[in-house]
Amino acid sequence: MASEVIWRKLSDKEKKEVEEKAKNIMFEFGKSIEKLPDVREAFVERVKDRREEELENKNNNLFRDIFFDNAPNTKEDCIIAEKGEWVK
């Protein structure tokens, strides 16, 4: 098994074999999904649509302290972080 996980360059023949196996897996998966009941038939009726926040969790303060201790930069009640490159 470990030898199968090691990366190596595939030949054109191997690429075609992998492509065919992938197509067969997707085709078989699609056929098995078709056998499932229609999703529109099932629904969940909720009694409440919101979570109650009134109950105080005893661990909140401990979690907050640990969280802020692990943050490299903080200012009062905020964690200072740099904006990710993917954010425009």
C-alpha cells in the first residue's frame, strides 16, 4: 500500500487507465445516487429556528483566556490579524 501512495510520473498509458477508472467510479456513483429517494420529498420541521444563547457556558471564560493567550497580536478584546491575500 505504501508504495502505491508514493508520487511518480505516469506514462500516457497509465494516465488513460487512471482516467478510465475515474470515469467508471463516477458513473457507478451516479447510478447508485439515482436509486436514492428524491430529496425534495424529505424535510425536517423545526420547533425553533434559533439557538438559545441565554445559558452561559462555564468554560467560556477559560476558552477566551486560552484563545487570547495563543493569539500573537491582540488589542483589548480584539485579535489583530493580517488580511489574507485572497481577500480583495
